[in-house]
Amino acid sequence: MIELTPEKLYNRKSLVINPAKTCQPIGALYASLGIHRCLPHSHGSQGCCSYHRMQLTRHFKDPVMASTSSFTEGSSVFGGASNLKTAVKNIFSIYNPDIIAVHTTCLSETIGDDLNTIIRQMEVPEGKFVIHANTPSYKGSHITGFANMTSAFVTYFCESSGRPNKKVNIIPGFTGPADIREIKKMLAIAGIDYLIFPDISGVADAPMTGDYKMYPDGGTRIWELRDAGNSTLTIALGEFSSQPAAVNLENKCGIPFKVFEIPIGIESTDRFITGLVNLSSKDIPYELEEERGQLVDTMLDSHSYFFGKKAAVAGDPDVVAPLAEFLLSLGMIPKYVYTGTPGKQFDKKMNKLLENAGFSGSIVKSKGDLFEMHQHIKNEPVDIILGNSHCKYISKAENIPLVRIGFPILDRYAHSYFPIIGYKGALRLVEMMLNAILEKQDRECNDEDMELVM
């Protein structure tokens, strides 16, 4: 039996236990849902598609539609071209989407299916589209898959007509529908005319009307994707999830881009709002100043509860980075900062942030896993954990409060209707974290009172 010493445990290269990520196709499927009347298609086995749909359905508590090539043993040996051609024909005939967005799986990538050639050989109905993105699960993460599919939208649709539309493209990153609604609100208040893609609002948070719609009213329209090639600027929210599409758009249509962090917390939101105001050449609207003032007031009121508290943060890099910065602004110490998405730039960025804040003892790791983070917590506990539902096992084992943030959140409801972006989102984060800390204090006080009575 091999003994896992601490040195071996923290320097594992070939073993991942409970990774802080999931696979590329989920991100690609999620991005596809943000396009109006688009049906995501999983080019691989039926089990892969079922898992991806299940994760998104459990997260949003809403049915997520997707189709599959349903590979058999023969497809696994000879390739899935026949399966894909038959599937596309049936999908247009039965479900009538405007777009079929094909993403690959491990199996099709290992076989080496040439989707470009296969799609060119198809008979696609007039006015309909079949696009694709390569998303092997053994590389990157769901954030990589989201970025690849979003970049595919640019490749297939964005065009420059030579007539500028004076709009700003917004690529929102792997964010929830409520977050996108908050981004739209801030853009409207700042007076920015925009095109946003992919737009999951109105899709994953569609209302109950009594009538089932396979394709909800939300999502970016095809004409908007085409017109994105005529915009004056692209704002990419998230280096990992949005920048690749922005780079592709610049190369294809000559549109310059700026990369901002997803505006989580006060500092990153300040930078985003300042960027918007600079574009519009207007003063910061009072409505946003008021929201910021309310956030600052709450941060001051709760400072004594947060100051010096240690936190473990795990999740997507574009969420974890601004979240850790927000913890610092609250007077907290991000002790462990983990993401499962590989990328050395994450380590450099976070280490620089923590070093500037004077916290040299914090542990930052990209391509990390929750098992390793748990071992660190056992050695040096924290006061709160921020992460997805998979962090609950650490929370229960070590009796540490957990605030559920990110993807997936499988064991709580209604989170997709409330933003964590912007000043209002930061206010909600303060409320959730503060209540989690106070609830633990209350439980400990009650336990002490019971001991005194006995």
C-alpha cells in the first residue's frame, strides 16, 4: 500500500481527486443555450449528453434541452460522421431549431472526427445553421468549453459590413442569468448601446406561463451575432471565459477589445463602471452611486465580523479572482484560493494580489482539487468556505460555514434569480457570508448554554 505523505499529496501530477471544475462540453452546452432558438448537440455517446443536461438542469431547476449523436460501438471504431448527419436531419425535421451548435466529447476527439468536413457535406435547410466547437474533456475545463463555443459564434456569424453600429459588444463570461440582467441594467444606466452574447437571461430563468416552450424568448439573435462585427469595441468579462472570443473577433473584424474581470465585489465593479463611463463620456449616474454607497455602508457595519477571518475559495478562475479581492476589501484573509481550470496566469495574478495585500502565507493553485484543499484546511482551518455544492463535504467534515457560489449549485434553490455581480450582487455576498458566520456563532453559543444548564 502506497502511503500519501504530505509532500506526495501536494505534488500529485497524475491523480486528481474531486476536481474544482467539470468538463468542456458542459461549458459549450451552456454557451449554446444563450443563443435564441439554438439546440446544443453533443457529438458523442448518449451518457455524456445525459450527464451534462442533468448537471445544468439540477443547477437551474429548469429543463435543459440538448441532442446527441448517440455513438454505438461501431461509431467508436469507425467514426461518428453517419450518426451526426442522421441526427442533424432528424433534429431539423422534429425540433426545428434555427441553429444546431455541435460540441465534441472525449470519444469523438479521440477518434478524430473532422467536423468541418462533415458539416460541409450535410444538407442543411435554407435559413438554418450548423456550427461546431472542439471541446475535448481531457483538456481544460467547462470554462474552456464555454470560451471555445463562444469563439465559434464569432467564427460562424460575426461579419463586418463596413457600416459601424456604434454599439459595444459584451461577452459576459460563464455567469448566471441574474448576473447578465444586472450587467444589462448597469449598461442601461450608463447609457451604453450594446450587443451581448451569449445571453442566457430569459432562457435559464424563463417564467412559468403554463405553456411549454422548447426555445424560450431569451437569447442572442442571429442578426445580433452578425451585427457584432460592426461594433466599435468588445468588452470581455473574464480572461479565461471571454477573452478568446474577443481576440477572434478582433482578428476577423478588426474590432478592438478590453478585458475586465467579471464585476464581483466593489473594486472590480468600480473598474467596470469606470470603463463604461469613459466610453459614454458621461458622469457616473446617481443610481449607481447610491447602490455603491449602500454597499459601503453595509461593509462598514459588518467589518468587525469579517476582519481577520480566514476563507477558502474554490471555483472558476474568472469568479474566484475578483471574489478573493472582495474578501480582502472586507478585511478577510483568502487563505486557500483554488481553481480546477489550468492556467499559470491565474497563479501569477492571485499571488501578486495577495503579496500586495501582505498575505504571503496564502496558498493559490490552478488545476487544483478539493481533496487537496481539504487537507490544507485540516492542517490550518479557516472560518468560512466559498464554493459550489461539492464543497459541502468539507464544510460538514470540518464544521465550517459554506456559502454556495459558482457552478454547480445542486442542493439549493432560486440562486439563479439573484445576482452576485455589481454592487447589488456584492451586497448579497456580504449578506450571505455574514449570516453564515453569525449562524455558526449562534449555534456555538447555544451549545455553551446547554452545557451550563446541564
